[in-house]
Amino acid sequence: MGFKQFFDWLSGARTRTRPAPAAAIDPPVGALLPSDQTASRSGVRAILDAENLVEYNWFEDRYQHEYEAGILKVDSGWRVYYADEKAVALFDREYEDEGQALTKFLELARHNSSAWKKRRA
């Protein structure tokens, strides 16, 4: 997936000819996790470590950095974001369910890590 496609996906942009299916915009919980793991903090943390994912914010209470995926606990639930080269959030959403938030965070962290490695190459 290229940057434009990823940005369109993050912003919820739809094509003119036919709208994107809902699953392409917000995949179901567990779609990005192995079938034997649930979307728990320990499971996602193990995946982050095992896949050597970089540039993410794991529940740190601070402002987002450049090229960063993050997850935070907020009053109304969990905030998941993805920031661009100017540390501006391209994707910023709050979830009531921690499992959904962790799944979306893992998806963004995986994409960000592959993009980060390409930028550094």
C-alpha cells in the first residue's frame, strides 16, 4: 500500500465510482492478530517486541512525535493516532473498547514501521 492509499484510508476517503467496504476502513477486532491471540496489552506488546516495530507511543502521556503511531488511555476510553512528518495526527480516534483500540494501534504501528524502514534505507 502506497502513502497516498494509506492516507486516503486514514482519512476515510472513498473512491468516486464505488465506496470502500467498511472492513477496509476499520477492520474487525482480531483481523490483524494471529488467531491464537486476543487483542490484549500483553499480546500486542509481545507482537511489538517480536516484530521489532519502531516509532510508537505505548501509553505515554505526551504529545505525538514525527512518524509515530500511538495509543493512550483517556477519560472516555483509548485514543489511537498516527502522526506524519510534522507530528500532525493524520489519524486520531477514540475507542470505548480496549481490544479495538489495540488492534487499530497494532495495524498503524506495523504500517509505520515498514514505512520507517523504507525512509531509512
